[in-house]
Amino acid sequence: MLEQIKVGAVSYLNTRPLLYGIRQSAILMQQIELIEDYPANIANMLMDGRIDIGLVPVAIIPKINNAQIISDFCIGAEGNVASVGLFSDVPVEEIEEVILDYQSRTSVNLARILLQQYWKLNPIFTPAGTDFIAQIKGTTAAIIIGDRALAHRNKTRYMYDLAGSWKAMTGLPFVFAAWVANKPLPDTFIEAFNSANALGMAEIDAVIKEINYPLYDVRTYFTQNISYRLTPEKLKGLDLFLEMLGKL
Ligand SMILES: C=C(O[C@@H]1C=C(C(=O)O)C=C[C@H]1O)C(=O)O
């Protein structure tokens, strides 16, 4: 038997439409082993070769040998993404310290770019411990991503949406994560993988039916906040982000 292709996916709600399609595809499921974890862990797995494909934070693409984006689907946003924010009790100008979510690799860097170039501020950045959300207080703010960010909306006085702010600064959409392989894969497999992703998007009603999430409207999240197609405009946003990241 051929060895299975190891695929790592982000374990947040936003990935559910993509995984729905993959799981529906029996032939694909015979060829892959699916591993779910938070983004920073998926990034480590792809970097050290424990997986062959990962829905990885785009910020780590430059650190991967032979990195290839293999899919037309991504975790992106054309405006407010709702699940990536700078959460603060004070207005952004008054923030002195920003704690950076340990689960993130892209958004923490996006936050550094936006604070420097959009808000023109220079706060201290601190790596997060596991209980960092409880430390948001006074002039200490935090970047939170994923489901924990959705759950924390309305809990702080201010939530600056990082994808919305990126759009305001650059006029471009933003890509948080993309399907990246660290080795060449057969074209037939890549085609099947893409079709499976597309299937999930086409069956969005069925995806939503499976989810019981009371804290945010998942239909709005999947159809108006997250934008899954890796369009030429998104690739422009991605190129600009990687260029800015290189100069940080
Ligand atoms: C929009 C999101 O994008 C995520 C943000 C990531 C990051 O900051 O490194 C990585 C993967 C994405 O799933 C989110 O999870 O809320």
C-alpha cells in the first residue's frame, strides 16, 4: 500500500467548510491522514516534515523549503474577519503592551505591521502564556485568533479587526492561512484535493447544520467574514504582507 499523505488542518470553526468537503470525499480520505491542531503547531509540523500538506499560517511560507501553495482555497478575508483582533480596554493610541497569541504565526506579525505602519505606534510585544486572555487589562491588550476571538467579542471595550484594518491600510484583501505542501505531489491528487475543498463550499448549508455554536452567527462568519477563494487580489495581498514581513 502507498504511504498516506499527511494533511494538517487548523482546528478552528473557520476550517469546517473545507474539512467537510474533504471528509465527504471517500477516495481522498483513503489517501490521506488528517491531523487537526492550532495554526502554530500545524506550522511546526510542516516545517519539520511531520506532515506533507498543511493549512499553515502564511507567515511561515518563507521558512519552508520547496513550499508550494497547492489549492485555490484559503482562510482569507475581504474586510472584517471577526475572529482576529486586537482586544483592548483602551483606545489603540493608549495601548502600552500587546500580548501575542501563542497559537498564531500570521496575525501576530500582521499586528506588528499594523501597529507600526497603520496606527504608527510602538507598544511592547509580549509572548503569550496559556492564560493570556485573562491578562487583558488597562493598557495591556492582546491579539487573539480563532474561536477564542469569536468568544471574546464584546468582552473588551475595543476590538480592532486586523483584516479590516489591513484593508483600510492597503486596499487589499488578506490571507491568513493557505494549503501549502513541502514536497511535489501528483497532479491527480492536487486536483482531487481542490475538488474536495470546493465541495465543502458548495454545501455550506449542510456544514452549518452540523455546527452548534451560540456565540457568533456561523453563516455570517462563513459567508461574509471568511473569504475562502484564493483570488488574484488575495495573492496580491499575500505578496505585500510577505514583503512587509521581510522588512520587520
Ligand atoms: C482568520 C483566522 O485565521 C487563522 C490565523 C492564523 C494565524 O494568525 O497564524 C493561522 C491560521 C488561520 O486559521 C482565524 O483563525 O481566526
